[in-house]
Amino acid sequence: MTAGSKNSAHRNIGLMAHIDAGKTTTTERILFYTGVSHRIGEVHDGSAVMDWMEQEQERGITITSAATTCFWKEHRINIIDTPGHVDFTMEVERSLRVLDGVVAVFCAVGGVQPQSETVWRQADRYGVPRIAFINKMDRIGADHARCVDMIRSRLGARPLLLQLPLGAEDSFAGVVDLVENKLIRFGVDGQGMELCVEDVPTEMLAEVEAARQEVVETACEFDDELMASYLDGVEPTPAQIKSALRKGVLEMLVVPVLLGSAFKNKGVQPLLDAVVDYLPSPQEVRPAQGEDADGAVVTCPADDDAPFAALAFKLWSDPYVGHLTFLRVYSGVLRSGDTVYNANKGKTERVGRLLRMHANEREEVKQVRAGGIAAAVGLKLTTTGDSLCDKNKQIKLEALHVPEPVVGVAIEPETKAMGEKLGQALGRIAAEDPSFRVFHDDETNQTIIRGMGELHLEIIVDRLLREFKVAATVGAPQVSYREAIVGAAQAEGRYVKQSGGRGQYGHVKIEVTPGEPGSGVSFVDRVVGGVIPKEYIRSVENGVREACKRGVLAGFPLEDLEIALYDGSYHEVDSSDRAFVIAGSMALKDAARKAGLRLLEPMMALEVITPDDYMGEVMGDLSGRRGRVRDVDSRPGVQVIKADVPLAEMFGYAGDLRSATQGRANFSMEFSHYEPVPAGLAEVVIERVNKLRQSGSRGMAA
């Protein structure tokens, strides 16, 4: 058995959307109609094939990206179903890095929602072509036209309707295919296996003609020959329209839009046709790029005969197989038993077995060709984002973008005997999930874990108990504050120590200036005349960076500043790396205090959808949480409130909102940016942190 294909009949696609838009339900229908599943799995009853983790089945949400393979019209389709919850955005990020095309699923009622925008921007970052599927057309309040307008206005895309609905809401019965100019009526009985193709109803002819003309004219924009013949009065065939639109999709100039209701088994087969017709094969996307051993840019053509190159995009611990490394092979062929070179680690490893995954089930394959996705057994050194290649043709592919965690808690085992086991389990989870961080606080002798949100950390603690049999207790969720300087300042650090024999001598002068938000810590060497030898410059940089990590004001990381080393001195005998590390740290702390310091807190972009009756309660509650309302949008029967709210005020919000609106409102939020904490509150936070530190039980993640 082989994974991957040498011809163009191969698609690597992902489904992405806001939570509850219906990604997993759509995937379950795809598996059923392509013959992978013999019964339809449902998210609401915990039987979805792709939601195979216990936590996913209990909560009815997708937590980890699950991969599967199916076949449709002689095409192999690798599908990755991704989470919609913002806490698991890293799963979407790593999936988009290795996919060639995306099906963006939108709710016909909710339209473009906050996480829809986030995943769309992620797809933009990696240049992934996409088609759109407007789901839940059977729901009360479904409005596909409004959803198309939101795709255009909010996402900056160019949506193109390829279908018109027959009926609305609970009378939604089919779609008019504007390319084929035919009505597709979905069967009411059974499981949607039978599709009835008919002529367009007379009452819809005028509407269909206008919409089809837009499809044809848009297609002609991407094919000069087709445009010329169309202007000569020759009507293009459906095959010509599809070919031209495919060019536009591959160039990310147009987004075909299809309609359906996956839960009611409507519209999934035409969606599969669109995946084959419009989304690219591995040979049609821009070849992956990387750097060779000399730093020169090289490309990886999707060719079996090219040198082998692959990216490890996900790690997973399988209880039956062991350590799995998910790989996307960009060029060449990987065979079981091959020895590969890890360009990031500079070491070789032997690949044991190769598996093609179907959610948590597995099928052994002998090789993976260019464009294929599979899981390898036996790679012990490889971590997420590593590049694997031929040792004689080394290449380091572009790394994954890893978001910074915003919430942290202190964690400890319930018994001392479990201490070592807890450390090993956290290490394995951190290796699997780059957005999850673990570190030890030396001052309080506590282990701190950090993640993307309360749910993210809650799932990890649950996994510790279920998968690793480690019971642990955690402190209350705490905010990852930051420190920043207010102005510019200069300072010097002098570390001189004489205690008999060789002494210690390090002397530096630095200047600190505020940087742009999100710029991190920038170090600049402006030393002239050799007053500090080159070998000690790196030591000074290490010293100031370490001091920034530990913070000055309250022990939180100091960020968004530029540090310039412009002068200093050294001693030919007494100077050492350690002396300049300490001198750099001393100078940084002094300069930061002179420049003035302020505390920054993470702000969350919040969207609340509430019935009109509870608008006052929700707005009043947000005001009490220091929220700033940015926009209020009226929809039939509900109000959509968008606001920026400090993360520190949002713990427990789900329960409070449920109580205030009798469970009728819902919300979503994601990290937006950092902002200064009001002076009075900053003093309270700093005092609390210092007290916790002094008592030796700080539970706040810095």
C-alpha cells in the first residue's frame, strides 16, 4: 500500500470554521458518502468518527485535528478536521501549514464569526486556496446572501455563489447548480444517498439566469481564450467554466460558495465534487521553500524523483503503537525502514513503520510519495516543526507559527510519589502541543503550565488523569501579564569582585528605548573601538535577555523594547562571560527603572450573541468587567456585541452569562493585544504578586 500519488488525482484538504458551524458533521457525511464509514456518526451523541477522544465525545467539540483518507470520483482526498475553539488554534495552525486547500464552513445563521476570521487569516498566512460551504441552510434565520456579503466585507475575499437554494429554512429541499444549470433535489427519505437532477423550475429561471451570468463572466476573467469566445457569443461549457474558475481559486482570486445542510444530509456530494473540481493537487500549489546547509533558498517540487523533504507537523502518543510523528512529504519518496536526516537537530533517525491514519485507527503503508500525509513510527528525536530530508541534500523548511500562551496555573501532583510521573507526562504533552508551555519557578519551587485559555488547560489536566494516570491539583487560572518601559534611559552595570586569585570584572553601558507593541526584545551592538571584546558581546546580550524574562516591576516578562550596548570596559585577566552576563543584567534593571515601568494585561476580543430582551444585562455586565464595546450589530431577534475586555475580568464569564440570560446567550473570545493596566489596579496586582512570592506560594504564571 502506498500513501500519496504521482498524478494529479490527489487532494490534501482541511475543514475549518468557527465552533459549532458544522465542520465535524460535514466530515462525517463525507466519510459516509465516500464509503469510509458505513453509518453516519453524530457529534451530539458522541458517535462522530473524527471526534475520537473521550473529551471530544463528552463535550461535543473537536479538540485535536484528526486526519483521514477517502476516495471520490477516482481522487484520493486526505482530510483534516480541525477544532473551531480558539483555545485549540495551534491545531488549525499546524494543519494549514501542510494542507493544499481548505473548505471554510460557515453557519447560514451566524455568518462570519470571530474564529472564522482567525482561521481565514491563518489560511492567508500560508497562501492556502479555499472554497466556502454555507451550512445549516435548514435553520430558522438562515440567510446565505447575508453570509456571502460578510465573507466579502469581513474577510476581504471575493465570494462567488455557484448554487442558489430551492426553498428556505425548514423547506430547504435542494440547490440549483449554476455551472451545470440544473436543479439538484435532495432526497427526503433515507440518508441522502439519492440525488434527483431536474431542469430549473420555471419560477426560478430569471433569478438563475442572472446569477449564472455572474458565474460565467467571473470565470472568463481567469481565461483569456474563454473570454474571447464568450464575447463572440459562444456560451462556455460547464467543463470550461470549471477549468477557468479553478485557475482563479488556485491564484486565490475567487472563493466558490456552495450551500447545504450537512446534518440533514443535503449538499455534501456537490461539495465533494467542488473539492475535486476546484481545489489544487500537490503539483499545483506553490512548491515548499526552505534553506539548504549554506543558507541558500531552495524549493521542493512535488515530484517523486526529487530529493526527499518532509515536515513533521504533529506528534501523538498512540496507546497501541507508541510515539507517532505526522509528516507531510513535499518531495521525494519516504519508505518504511529509511534513514532520514533531521535538519533542525543535525541528527539522523530511522523510520520504522509508516501508517495512514483514519482518526484514531491506522493502516500500514510501505511508502509515502510526494504530496502524501502519513504518520511515522520510530522517530524519537523529531519534534513539531522539524524538517526531515536526505542528508546529501539538506533542507530546513519554513517553521510553524506558534502563538504565545495567555493563561497559566500552578500544578502539582496529588502525591509526592507522582512527581516524576507528572514531569514526564507534561513533557510529552508539551512535545505534542507547541502552544502549551511548562516551566519551573525556582523562587516558589512550583511547576507552572501555560496555555491558550481555561479550556485548553482544563483538557490537559483531564488528559493527565485519563492517559497518563497522574492525578494533579491546579491553582486558580492566572493572567500572563507583561511589563514595558515608558520612556528611554541610559544606565551602566559594573560587576567587580576580588576575593583572592582571579577576580571578576564586567562593565557595560546600555540605552533602552520603547519598541513597537509585539516587537519583543531587540538587542543592538553599538560598541566601537573594541572597548568590549566581541566574545563578551553575546554574554551581555544573554544577561539583558535573562533579566527581561525575569522582569523588573513584578517578575513578569519585560517586552517591547530595544536595548543598545554602546560602551563599557574589560579587564584582560579578570573579565569572563559570567561577569558580563551579570553586568548586563544589572544595567538592564537600572535602565528600566530609570525609564519608568508599567504593567500590561492581555485584552480579549469578545463577541456576545444575546436575545434582545437581555441586551441591558449583558452590556451592564461588560461595563463592570472594564469592557469597551466596539460595535453592536442587530440580527433578527438577537444583538451581536463586540467588545475588548481584559482577560483578568473574564474568568467564570460563561456561567455568569448563562445565569443572566437564562442560558439563551452565547459568546466567543480570542486574544487580541496587550494594554496598560490602570494605575490603581496595577498597584493591587503588583502587591498581590509580591505577597505570594514572599510567602513562597506564588500561583501566577509569569
